[in-house]
Amino acid sequence: QVQLVESGGGLVQPGGSLRLSCAASGSWLRIDDMAWYRQAPGNQRELVATITSGGSTNYADFGKGRFTISRDYAKNTVYLQMNSLKPDDTAVYFCNAYVWSGSYRTYWGQGTQVTVSS
């Protein structure tokens, strides 16, 4: 079983920055891809960014040039640095991990609220 705990959300003014963290705990053989998703009220959950076990990254168009996903393998933690935040970035941000423990399973964190408002 794997637990993912996000932190770092909050209220920020437009143009500001936040750094989200997601720490994995529990037991596993290998964590492959990790990702951040977000869900705004009334909207479907959407992909923000992914990072593979090898460190390759991919971003949704809305995040390119503003968001950076990174990973600390020793701490089993994935980060999302968000700069130049806009009101449209307001959402609950969820961490996701694709884990191998004899079979593959996807785990989700509980989410952290990000609100961009003046």
C-alpha cells in the first residue's frame, strides 16, 4: 500500500508562485511515473505534468514555461513549482503515482487547494 500526501497549496495573488510537494510512503518495489493533476469546480480532472522514473517530463500546454515538475528519488517526493500564476490555475491539485509492487497500480493523494486571487 502506498500513501501520497500533498502539501504547499494556499492562496496566492495573480503573478505569484507556489511550490507543491507530494511525499510517498508505504511499501512498493518501484515507483514509475509520477504526475500532478488538477480539478477546478465543475470541471473534469486534467493532467498538469508528468515525470518518469528516468526524469523525463511532460507538461500540459497551459503549464509550459510556467510550471516545473521535479522529483527527489531519495525522498520519494515529487514537486510542482508554479510561477506566474493566474486565476484560471485555481483548482485542487492532486498527486498521482504509478507503482509496481508485483503488479501495477495507480495511487492518488487527497489533493491540495490552490487559489489564485487578488
